[in-house]
Amino acid sequence: MKIQEVFDLYINSDKKKSSLKAHKGKVSKYITFIGNEDIEMAMNEGLLRKYIIEDGNLQPKGKYDALLNFYNFYYEEVLNMSKRNVPLFPIDTKEVETGKSTEKGRTTTYYVKGFDFNRLFEDKHYEHLNNHGATLAVKAAIALALSAGYDSGEMFPTNREHENAMKMEDIFMEDDYVKVRNFSSQSTVPFIIIQGKNAGHIREYYKLRESYSVKKKWQQSLFIANTWRTNELNFDSRIAQKGIYTPHDLVSYMLKYISLKEGHPTPHITDLRANMVLHSLYNTKGSALQDIIELYGFLPFVKQAFEEYCMTTARDKEPIFSVLSLDEIQPEVNDDDVNEKKKIESRINVIDSLVRDSVKVKQLKEIYNNCCQICGEQITFIDAISYSEVHHIQPFNKQHKGIDDKSNMIVLCPNHHQIFDMGIIAIDPENPQRILHVDSKNPLHEKILVASKHKLSSTHVRYHHENIYLPLRKRLTETSKQGIH
């Protein structure tokens, strides 16, 4: 199929009329630029990059938006593929913003290790805007990028194309957390739970957004919208030489402004979600990668952040691979090799053993003051000596392969530890604050945790739910139907 045939379908499509005026001219110029190639060849990364970035006749961003729209039309409307399965567009937005192609095709700048992201929310940086609505909108957008991995396309639609952008209906306010839609096409997790300060920033803007009458019709269903007028904003002319008309412009401006005020060597860091991934890896010594991939897949921003982590983190030990057992390796052994073989066997035994991290266990018990997160009870033997147990949600053994991390741990009394272990109770994977019981009539069923002061991994919660809790509930249901008690 030739690109011209697809373009003819594109300009006659009812579904794309809202974007046609903005995009058809640039797509038509691309066809003139490359000739009437086969559509798959026309979607080639090299040709797209040559036109979008290297050809200087039009602004890269406008060409990028037009061809991205056309690209999605081809896969979704012509090939009838679901949005989840559409291949990633070959050119990254960061490359377009810089106007340069790089060896890897991607450029990302990171905050230094140990950077305190709370500094991005400090009121002193926003005072000069002199606008409460604009301040709350920026803080909410930054919080969504850092805690839910949202990018600008999901928060700030381009050229009024907002079918897949975040809307008011994509966010749910709960007492202790905020739940938002997961936009990642590679994830099987439909929602992301946001807690703590980031949830507070989102909640504060949500209250304003509910009461504010958005003037621009196309923004009225969107969550991040213009809750200010451009002429109301004050801004630093060293950073912005023209008016700030959209939420995207405003957030980009504020990130530049904050970087400048904080004295960061690179005064323009906008890829917050890649920074979020990198610093999550720093803070967990890499153990967060499993959760990150579950939430977002191994998308380019995850891959780049992981590569940066590997390049900037020194190993404490040499890497050891123990995929093959000694039985599978049959070298010729003489007397001189006996001692070496014993060393190898000892080394592999160390790798295979599961050593519990007593420091993390102690820290969690102190956080909860030895109180059970389910019932709130604290076992006290004598004054000042109390007792609790820490349970691994996805069992920490060779069969279930859970990890020894706080995100896989919950503080319990001995009774609830035992029934959790058996699968009689579980944490709800759709709401990590809620308890499930195999007997829906039991008072514990759908009860909220008494205390929740640390974040649980959705990976481990879902594993326990699907592999231990649900099988037991199924057996009990079948037994009940057979009349066996």
C-alpha cells in the first residue's frame, strides 16, 4: 500500500477531521519530500528523522505532531490495531525538542543522584507568577509526572487532539490516596495509586478544577486545563520571551525557572518521568525495576533511565551468574582442581541461599510500633517490650521467588500472619489499602488496613492474590457447592 493511498483515506476520514486542518499540509509535504513510497517504508525511522529534524523548512514540533497523528491513523484506522498494540512512533519527543538527532536517537538530562524532588514544589518558586490557579496546575502536572509516569502528551494534548489525554473522569479521589488511569500501552495495570505529598498536590488542584469554569471549549473535559488567563501571569523574561498560553508552556517554563533558581548545571530538565524511574532505582538499589516494568513496560524512557542507572552505579561485587548447576558443567577434574571446585560450590551455595534482611524488618516494626496493620493490636510482654511479625506478601522462598524488600512486607500479629500465609486473607490488588477475606461475610472482608505507612508493591500484592488467595477461595467455593463442611 502506497503512502498516497493512506493519505487519501486520512483526509476523507470523519474521525480525523478535527486534526485535518492542522496536519494535512505537513503530511502532504512529507509525501512530496520522500515520494510515493510504500507506507511501511514511509514510516521508516531514518526518513522520518530526516524530514522532521534535519529538514529546516518547517518547525520540527509541527512536523512531528502531524506525522504522529498520521502514523496513528494508519495503524489504528487502516490496519485496525488497538491503541495498546500500535508500535511506538520511531522519533522521541525529546529529540524533537532539541532539534538534533543523536547516536541513540534519544537525549535525556537527569537531576543529580540524591536530588530532593520536593524542591520542585516549594512555594518560593511560584510566588512570581502571582496566580493561584496556575501554581496549582503546575504542581499537579509535576506530581502526575513523578508519581504516575505521565508525559506531556497525556496531560497536554496538542492541537486540540485530546481523545487519549487525561480527563476528569480518569482520576478518583479517595480518603488516603488518589487513583489515576495508567496510560502506558505496555501495562496490564489499569490504575496507579498515588499517596503522600504528590497526592496532596493533585487533590488541591482537583478541588480548584471542579469549581473553575474553563473557557476553552476543547479543554472543558480535560483535567489539566487553563485555570488562568495569560494576561494575568507574571513571568521571567529571561526564560519566556512571549506569552504563556497553554499548560504545557507553563510547566515547561516553570521547570526551566526552578532549574535556574536551584543552580542546576543544565537549566532545562523536562523529562520528569525518566528522572522518576532513575531516582526510584537509586533509592531502592535497583529493586524497583520489577514494579516499574509492570506499570509502564520497557518503554524508551524506562530503558534510558535503567541504562543511566547502570552507568552511574558502581557494583559492590563482581557479577556472578549461577544459571547452570555444577551437574550441567562437566570439566575434567584432577587433584589440583579439587580445592577450586570446593570454592565454586561454596560460592554457589551462598548465591542460592535466601538471607533475610533483619535491618528492613526492624525498621518496619519500628515504623508501626509493633502494631498489626490489620487489627492494630500490639502484643506486649512487659512494659516497653512488644512483639510483632513481618510477613512477606509474595513468599520469600525458592518456590514463590518473592524479594526481601519493604515493598513486599507487611507488619502483622501472629494470628493474622498465619491466616495471611494460608491465603485466607489478602490485600486487594485494586486497592492496596483494602483487605480481602475468602469468606465475603467475614467482618475482615473489604476492611481498610488500620495503618499503612509504607508503599506495597502491586507486583507482590497481585502475586499473593492470584497464586495463594484465589486458589484457596476457589477450593472453598467448590467444597461449599458440594455440601461438604
